[in-house]
Amino acid sequence: MSTTNQEFLSDFATMSGFGATAGGGVDRQAGTTADHATRRWFGEWLAQHGFAEKVDAAGNQFGTLDVVPGAPYVLLGSHLDSQPLAGRYDGAYGVLAGAHAAARVATEAAAGGLDPVYNIAVVNWFNEEGSRFTPSMMGSSVFTGKLALEQALATADPAGTTVAEALAAGDRSTGAGAPVLADVARYAEIHIEQGKNLEETGTQVGIVDRTWAASKYRVTVDGAQSHTGSTRMEDRRDALYGAALVIAAARDLAAEFAPGQLHTSVSEMYVLPNSPVTIARQAVMNLDLRSPDEEVLARAMDLLDKRIADAEALSRTDISLVQTHRWGLVSYQPAGVALGTASAEQLGFSHAEIMTVAGHDSTNMKDVVPTVMLFVPSVDGISHNEAEFTRDDDAVRGVDLLTEVTRRLVRGELAAD
């Protein structure tokens, strides 16, 4: 293994110590003490490797390397925040891989090894996970103009702490001199697959060509608070019972379609009054539907609407849905897919075009700048779990691939569509 790849693995091990959990993962939700500690370490790493660190008002942390004065940037990145009790690789791998790839290409440019037309930058997007502050992909949404900065900063977590307050607690400068969208010419991101496709087929790297479509809803079940013992069964309007019917309906819905055509889940439940001797008056939860076929997604919602009506009648509750997030079955630019493929072939890596089921910051960036999205294998497809794992050989292979992609992007090989 090369010295540069050994350095990457050493840096990754150090970074994984921030927010480390007993189960071998990390817990560093956006704006927490552990997240801020990771951001400080990354800022120090950037400075040690010649980057200028800049943090924008939305908390996005950039490192810039100017090799062509006045030129826009090829931006590489992902996120350092995590889900609770999560794995070490999700997001964080892509940030550090981007930083190493950027540093390698900048060194080549300084030595006259390539003829750059763009500058190079890396980014740690704030609050990609959305576990503490909703919505997910918040930092890149603000950066791309999909979410107002003021709305993002005013967003509060369940304890009432706002994004603005959480960012201020990190005691880092914001806003001044950070890149804006107009400064970015190209974007590239690498991520663990969070699925089994690459591993099961023995494929070394994936070139992402499309996203699954997704619809997310906030579900509110309103019932009536009453005594768990004395209230007659026929008189109960149990919000938790209504929620259970919705959860079961969503899970059973997947079986109505061919395998792999629909993923459904319900998560993040809040129950009021959440007392052991009181029937719930309200349950609020998140409903997530995803499919590689938008017609399947629409059909699934039609079926679920009917089942929710049945759940209302059976539980004698009122159930409402508000859509909180949606994206369609959208392609990455074919030129970016071709560039990623050519890079993998140049390095002799086996590769395949692959869809992403999960959302990533690249799903925002691809809508506004030419984008390349890459995957490396995940062992057993485990993600958002402390057991999440990518083998060292796969991890460093991904850094090598991202370096080749960055080299080509910096030379201007990817034309805008």
C-alpha cells in the first residue's frame, strides 16, 4: 500500500475517535460537542495541508486551494455529522477522501504535473443527516438556494436549541470569504454504498447515474387522552393505536409490489403525554417512501391513503399527513457518469453504474453544477449502525478513484451540459 494511502487510513482512524462509541461507531449529530470537535480537528488538518479554511453562515466548512488565481473551484465533499449511534464511514469517509484527493492533485499542479483550469476545494456540509435538525441535507440545500438561510438558522431541535445557537457554540468564524455557488464549476462526492450491490457482485467501485425517488411525510395522529385502566375499550381514541396501524400498513405496503420496487419506513415518533397510565392523545412520526419508479411511488401513496382511512375508522382517531421532503427519479449528468467510468477504467477498477437509494448532498449539487458521484462497497450493506464497515482496500481504492476524477475535473475535461 502506498504511503499516501497509509496516511489516509491513519487520518481516518484519528477522525473516527471523535464521538467514538463503545460499539465501534460514532455519535456526532450536527452542532453537538462531538461534531464541533471533529470540525476543529478537520480545520487543523486543512491548515496543516495548505488549505485556507472558511466557514459560511450555514455552517458549511470549506478548505480552498488556489492553483489558478481567479478561477472557480472543483469542489469535493460530503459531511462529518452522523446519526445517533452510527457508523464511522457514512459521510465522513467522503470528506476526508475529498481532502486527500484535493491535496494530491494540488501537489501535482504545483509540480507541473498537470495543466489546471480550476482551483480545488473540499467541503464538510453541515447537517446532512437531519437527525437533530430537520430537514436533512440542510447545508447543501442552503448553498444551492433550495432552503433559505434564515429558515435553516431558525430551525430548532427537540430541546429547543436552534441551528444558529448550535453553530455559535462551536466558536468558529462564519460567512467571510467562503465560496458561494457561483464560485463552483464542478462537484464530486464519494460515499460508501449503504447497500449490498457492489459487494454481492464483486464490483470494486460504483458510478452513480440516478437517484431513487422519495417522498417523506410528517404524520400526526390525534386521539383523546384518557385513563389506561378505567376507559372502556369502545370509548378509547388511542393515538398510539392509530399510529401502530399506520406503521403496520406502511410495512405491509412494500409486499404489494415486486421486490426492490418500494422501501417504506416509519421513524422518529413523539407521543403525548407519554405517560404509563394515560392513553395517548397524539402521536407524531416520520413516514418515508422510496422507489426506483415514480409510478410505483404514486401508486403506493394511493394505496396508503386508503389504509390510513381504515386506520382512522378502526382507532377512532384523526390522521393527517404533511409532505416534508420530496425528490424525483433524477439522473446525474451523463458526462459526469462517463468521466467517472473513464477514471475507473484508467485505474483498472471493475465498475458498474448504480442508483443511489439514500439522499446525499450531491443530489442537491447535481441540480446546479456538473457532478460526479462515486460509491465504494459496504460490508453487508449495513449503514446508520455502529457495525457499518468498509474494508481498507476498498476505502483507499475510492480515494485513488476520486483523485483521478479530481485530476480530470481540474483539467476541465467535464464539459457542462
